[in-house]
Amino acid sequence: MCDHSQMSTRIVVIGGGIAGVSAAYHLLEVHPGADVVLLEMEATLAQHTTGRSAALLLENLGTPSARALCSASVPFLREPPDDLVDAPLLAHRPVLHVATLEQSDQVDRMLEEGTSATTPTLEVDLDEAMRLFPPLRRERLHRAIVEPDSADIDVGALHQAFVRGFRRAGGRIATSTRVDAARPSGDGWCLDTTDGEVGADLVVNAAGAWGDVVAFGAGVEPVGLQPRRRTAFMVNGPGLDTTGWAFTEGVDEGWYIKDDGPQMFCSLAEENPSEPCDARPEELDVAMAIERLNEATTLGIRSVNSAWTGLRTFAPDESMVIGPEPDHPTFVWCVGQGGSGIQTSPGAGRLLADLAFGGGPSDAFDGFDLDGVRPGRFRGQR
Ligand SMILES: Cc1cc2nc3c(=O)[nH]c(=O)nc-3n(C[C@H](O)[C@H](O)[C@H](O)COP(=O)(O)OP(=O)(O)OC[C@H]3O[C@@H](n4cnc5c(N)ncnc54)[C@H](O)[C@@H]3O)c2cc1C
């Protein structure tokens, strides 16, 4: 017999990445008194994509709903509750996009689309581009644009802030507990986990790359999630004072780089499809990134100190999937975070908590196109 909580509504959140912990934290804010349990299959939280990101806040990124969720997240990122953090979550860092002569059209497009941030994307002259990232090869530069309001996010501290707030409000976390299947039980669910059966009145699917696997195991139609590989690696820095250097990328998104202490964080920015898995770097991707970075800069990269790969997981229309499944309203999706799951996490978690149990969005989402994130869009509902 599946153990259902007798005293209060039990919510089970599946997944302890940034999406799951933000959802869990906000669920207890919006539904105080609920019994919220977060289940994570790994021995530690944030081991998959959340622990492998570039840790950037870049408001002009992704689909309109991703940009709106990012805007809704900025107040939390800039001013998190004092008792949840020990230091600011953001450190200002401009983002510089550089273009060769052939890529000039892409600059025009980015200028047109770059209006989501408080300060819109700006074109800068080449002297300013060189000041923002001195190792660039000036002879290859044709145009450059800057996103001035961007920042590095302390991802570990953000994740920990949600965990702290969740635990303080009475939330429970079980690691090394994988959900293998779920079946309807009364109005809720009975979950088969590696630690036995768990009853739930509401299930939140925040399983990242495994989001469709979890849905399938619950008899819910998958939404068509596609995990895509992205590899990052660290190389020695140039041994210069890098204060004020920008996060710098080619406008074709074929490479990016930023300083990280004495090292440089680099990526090929690739988007190769993958199965859900513990992704590992491929030598060819790293070699290709080094070749492109050495073409664009004078850094003369020869060797790599460490490398890793994460899965950025997208729904077919590249917008997130947040809210109850139409035919199973106690199964709530929070997946498809793609390349912006960190910077959108406060907003996505809050929206999920608002929509769970059939509620509507709170004031922070005034004017937000809900249909653009609801799972119903994949079920012919608008
Ligand atoms: C190289 C790279 C750069 C990036 N840069 C940025 C950036 O600058 N800014 C930004 O905002 N985003 C960035 N992203 C994207 C961001 O990292 C992701 O959108 C985000 O981390 C997704 O979080 P998540 O919680 O959905 O997934 P995950 O962190 O993968 O969490 C999902 C969790 O669910 C668990 N799980 C899965 N199945 C089960 C199950 N059956 N039972 C129990 N647990 C389960 C997994 O173990 C995992 O811990 C980047 C990603 C990569 C790879």
C-alpha cells in the first residue's frame, strides 16, 4: 500500500538541479503547510547540468518566454532574501559579441532583438571591443556589440539559497533516490523509487534531460524533449590582470570565453543531440574549440586543464514547459530549461508554484504569455 500523507498535502519534486530546488522552495512559499519532498537520484544535488554551466546572466537570450522568465527572475538574483545568502549572487560582467566581415548581418539581427534587458544591446567601436577583451585579434574584427547589464551568477550560492529556504520552511530532501515509475493512486500518485514506494498528491517533474523518461514512467505522454551536448573546459590564463574583461563570444555562437580566476573558461558552444546521460567531453569538440579560439584571439591555447560536458535540454519549440499536464493535472512539468535554466530559475520556480493546483500566475507575471510555456501547447490546446 502506497504511503500517502494523512496530515497535509504531499508534493514530490523529482530532480535536485536548479529547476527542482527553485520549484521546491517556491512551492513552500506559495503553499505553506504542504509536505514537500524533493527526490534526487544522485548522491549529491546539482551534479548534472546545473553544476556544468557558464554561470551567466544574459537577459537577451532565448525565446520570448525565456526572456520574460529571466526578467521575472532578476529581482531575486539582484536582491535575494538576506537570510538565504552570505554574499551577492551577481558580479557585473559585460558580454561582448564579435563579428567578422561575413557575420555583419548577424550583428544587425542581434541589435534588433536585443531589447529584453534594462539597457538594450549596444554597438561599440573596435577600440572599446579591444578594451573589453584585449586578446582579440583586431585584424579579424569587423563589428562588436555589448550587453552591458550582464553578470556572472554564483550558481552554487543560488542553488544553496533555494535549498536553505526550502529546508527552513520544513521541506525534506532525499538523495540517492531515483523515481522509476509512477501510477495514479486516488487523486494523486504512487511513485516507485529505489527507496520504496512514496505517495504524492502532486508530482513535479524537474528531471532535466530525463524529463520525458519520468513522464513515460508515469504513463504521461512525453513532450519531445531533446538534450543537447555542450562542452566547456579550462585553460591557463594569460597571466595578466583580467579585471573588467568581458565574457566574449563569436556572433555565430561558434565559441565563447571568459576569465575565471587565473584560468580561462572556454566552450565550443556546440548543440549536438544526445540521449539523457552523464555526458562526457569528446576530444574532437575540445580541439575544434581551441582552433576557433586561437583564430579569434592571441591566447595561443595549447593544453587543457579540465573539461566537462552538460546537457542543455529543449522542448520542440525551445520554450520551457511549466504547468500541469492537461489530462493529469496532478502531474506538473518544469522542464526544457535549455541554455537559460540558471538565470530563469527564480521566475520558473515561482510560476510553477503559482500554477500547481490549478492556480493562476501572480502579479510578477503580468502580461506573460502563459500559453507559450504550458504543456497543453503540445496537446493541441492553446
Ligand atoms: C556548458 C553549459 C553552459 C550553460 N550556461 C548557462 C548560463 O550561462 N546561464 C544559464 O542560465 N544557463 C546555462 N546553462 C543551462 C543550465 O545549466 C540549465 O538550463 C539548467 O542547469 C537545467 O537545470 P535542471 O534542474 O533542469 O537540470 P539538472 O541540473 O540536470 O537537474 C535535473 C536533476 O534531475 C535528476 N533526476 C533525473 N531523473 C531523475 C529520477 N528519475 N529520479 C530522481 N532524480 C532524477 C538528475 O539527477 C538531476 O540532478 C548552461 C548549460 C551548459 C551545459
